[in-house]
Amino acid sequence: MDHICAITGALPKEGAALTDTGPVGWIRITIERQVPNPQYVELQQLKASMVAQQFASIEDQLPSGDETARQMAYRSVELQVSAVFAALEANLEEFTMQEEIAYISPPEQDEDVLESFNEIRDALGLMDDNSDEDEDEDEDEDEEGEGEDT
């Protein structure tokens, strides 16, 4: 698999060490989401179509005005169609996982990459706020020290 920086298009240096997550020092971003399995959706549509067709073929044989008989007949057709496709449906997952992977070259080696990467992290709520807290603590200590000298 080629590892190309999603920000700059750069390739890892020749001979760079690779791990399971990509070149050493590079960032691997994985986005996963569950989506409906198209085969499962198609099967449900096929079943609904077959139920409608089979019910339409027997509907005129039902007593008119008897809603209970109509509902029971419809449910019977649904069960028959479900039984026909039970084995196939058991082997299909209702959802499937979509996965996208992107790589980012080491941000400490390129100021533009670092800036872009930090924007991405910030947009996703992943920014590490410890660096700001450390600076605030240093300023507080300086201010406290100034008051003691006077």
C-alpha cells in the first residue's frame, strides 16, 4: 500500500521503516462508519415486492369487508416469503462498515503540515489543551513571584 501524505502529497523517505500503521513518525487517520448493506436492502425490497404480488393474487378471494381476514392473509404471505429467504437473510449483515484511511507526514518536519493537522484536530475536538494550561501556570507563577519581591 502506498503511503502518501494527504496534506502535501509527499511520500515517505526511501527506506523509511514501516509498521502496521504506516511509516514511523507518520500519522494514520482512520474513519469508519456503518452504512446499510446494499445486498440486505435489495433483499428487503425483493421480499416486499413478492409479498405485494402474492397478496394481490389472493386478495380477490378474501371476504369483502373482513379486515381481520385481510390482515391474517397478508401476514401469512409475509411469513411464507420470509421463510423462502431465511437462509440467505441469515448470511447477510444488515449493515456494513465503510473505512477510509489517510496518512499525514510527520507534522514536526513541516510547518504547513503541522498547521493543517492542528486545524483538523481542532475541528474534530481533539486538540490537546495542556500546552495552554502550562503557559497559564507559568504566567501565574511569574505574577505571584513579582508580588513577593516588592
